[in-house]
Amino acid sequence: MQSQEVRAATKRGNGEDKVAANEMSADSLVFVGNYDNGIIVTNIDDAITLAGQAVGKLAKKCVDVAPRAVHYLRPDDAAVLYEPLPPDYAEYYRELYGFRPVTFAPKGRYTDMSQPLSLIENILDDKVLIEELAREGGRRRWRIMPFIQHPAVFELARRTGLEVDGMTEETVCDNRVAELNDKAKFQQACGALGIPIPRSLHVSGLTHVLQTAQRIFQETGKVMLRHALGAGGLGNILATPEKLAQVGGPDLETYLLERMQPRAIWEHAVVLVEPLLKVRHSPATLCRISRHELRLVSHSMQIIQDMCYIGSLAPSGLPHETVDSMVAMSKRYAEHVRSRGGYGYCGIDWGILQDGSLVAFESNFRYGGMIHVNEIRRRLRPDNVHGVVTLSNDALKVGTHTDFATVRRLMADGLDWDPDKGEGTVITIPPAGGSMGYVIVAETVRRAMELNTAMQQLAANLPF
């Protein structure tokens, strides 16, 4: 967690404790929920299958992370998870919000780690669940809201008689979702929209990719490869002399080929081959796009660990002019997404370089890591939603046998959410597979960092 972003936030927090709304532009933070009653389908695996298949540890990560989606729900909403929500976590949720979340799970479980995961297929194979969703969905007038749009979602809609929120089936089947999550196509759109991007070479064909990477590595001593459709940690490869030395000093081609797994997704795909940029900060913006309006939901500072997103600090704390620039360009890109028939959440990952310049790295057209954070803040602090700070972590390492009751007991002494103080920590992902997640809500960056340090210490003291 001691990434550059967190250290920067700590430094700023020590000198300028309060993150106040007047640091930000007037429309910086607009929190939106689901306007219609809905059922969230947490098909996280379908974000992975844009490039390959969700198998093994990556598939298990989809299963483990899914419970954070319950924080999107209102009393009449529901969520379909990969596995049943643990009863003790459902009771914890009731203590937070005053109602128990309505959740479902298909009878099929992910047990064969060699096979691809598909939540939608597991739902469609469960006749009893389909009937229950149809019955309850009709009674409560649910609309299906998928984590990411996919053609199979519309088959689920036909089987249950429910409508799908967002994009039309024709648009989804036209491969528009892949297009709007494609890093190369994102850069092409940004070029036409006047949005700054890294100097990337879009290369296809494994031999050509390796040759291009070798050339950039020889010229600069470093190279970054990004699979155009990579997601969930699948598809980013960084090569530096230090990285090669850590694994015994292989030549660059051997190093890259060993990390291009599964190999099939690299054979003919577009790969962005880039000189490694020195990034000072990694902010992100999130917009909600509908047919009738476009809203900025939040701006945040991403916390990156080993090239993977693990959480965020929000608001970003960046200067007013930087936020305004990101917001203006985010809305410009969101209008492009809407022109392509894209409706739903759209986030942009940015980079602030050492010289202070701003570049856009990629877009994520799906439910992302800030949505549950925003909803938690909105619900627990409706009195001061613009003036509080959140810090999230989706990947706190804990013992593989750590249970939720133990975590709650250890958090009871000043770490848990305290409604009287209006601050504390909310567990968003109960312990599973050696990891858990949380969101801290606090008045100041300093206090958020104190609670974050305490959560790190708690995890370090758990028995493995």
C-alpha cells in the first residue's frame, strides 16, 4: 500500500489536513445510484474474456471480489453473486444500512480451476434460479444491470422476462463493448478528440511485437507492453534490467514470452508497445452515461501495486486546474462513448508525469472499483458527501484461514464504522482466499491514513 500515490497523499495530508469541496471544481463530485429497481449481475469474468478466459487464480479473484457489489443495492434491489453471501456478512450489512441485501447465486460453483468461469452460463444452467429471478423480478419490476455488457445477458433477459439496463442488444452484439474497452481504439479516439496520450506503437503479430519491444528496450533500457483488451491484471508486462535480474537474467524475448500467458491471447492481438513513462500520480475519473444525461461521478487517486489497481483515495486532491482539465476531457470522451451507443459507467485512467503533464492511459467501460466506494460514502455520510475522504483497498493480504468474525472482533476497538463519529472502516470484501477489502470514510486525509495504517497492522497480526 505504500505506493507513490499513498505517500503523496500522506505528505499532503500532513500539511493540508482538510480536503474541502472548495479545492475542487464545482461539478467535481456528483454521486449517482441506480435510478430504476434493478438486479446487479456480477459477471466480472466477462471483462476478462474480452482478451482471453477467466481461469484459475484470476477466476477465483472474480468470485472473491464480487460481494462488494452488494453496496450498490437499495432495499428493493438485488445482486446475483458467484457464491451465496455469507450470513454473517449479510447481518453486518444490515447493521450498516438497516436492511439485509437481497442476493442470489447459481447452484454451480467454480471448483475446477482449469476451466473457464462464466457466471451467466451458470445462471442459465440453473432452472430454479431462472424461475426465481423471473418471479421476483416481475414482482419488483427489476431491470438487469450487468457488471459489463455481454450478449449472453440478453439471453438471460429473455429467459426471465426482464429488461436489460443500458446498451441495446444490437449494439452489444456489434462488438461495441470490446471496442469501448480497447486501449488501442481508446487512443485513436483520444487523438481525434485532442486528449493527450502516451507515445504508443500499436503492434500485432507476436514476432512483430517482440521485435518492436526489443528495439525500444535497446533505445531506452525499458519497455512496457499492454494488451489492447487486457483487464484484471491480465495483459500488462513491464521489462527493465532490474526485472530481468530478479528472475535470473534471461534475454528480453525469453522474459516476455514467459509472461505472455496464456500465449494464445498474444498471438494475433493488438499490443501497445511503449517506452516506460515516469508517472508521478495515477488519477482516475468516472462518468455515468445515459441517453438523457452525462454526469461526472468522481475523481480519485489510484493506488497501484505491482502494476495492478488495488484501491483509491478520493477526492484526488489534485489542484483545481488539473481536475478541471481531467473533467473536461472525460466528458468529451464520454460524449464519444455515447455517440457509439455506449450507456453505463465509463472510467478513464490518467497519468501525471514527472514534468506535470497529463496523459490518458485507458478507459474502462464497465462497473469499476470506485462505484461501491461512492455509494458507501453517499449512504453513510449523506450530510457531507463532498467534504469527506475515502480510501479503499480491494486486496488486503490476510491469512488463508482468516474468518470474518475474527476481523470484526479485532476492528471493534476503534477501527469499525462509527455512526456517531461519522468515520471508520467498512469491510467490502469478506476474507476469502487470503485477501479482503475495505473502504475507509474519514473527515481528513490524515485520519484516513491513520485508519489505513491500523488496518495494515491488523492484517499483519492475523495468524497465517
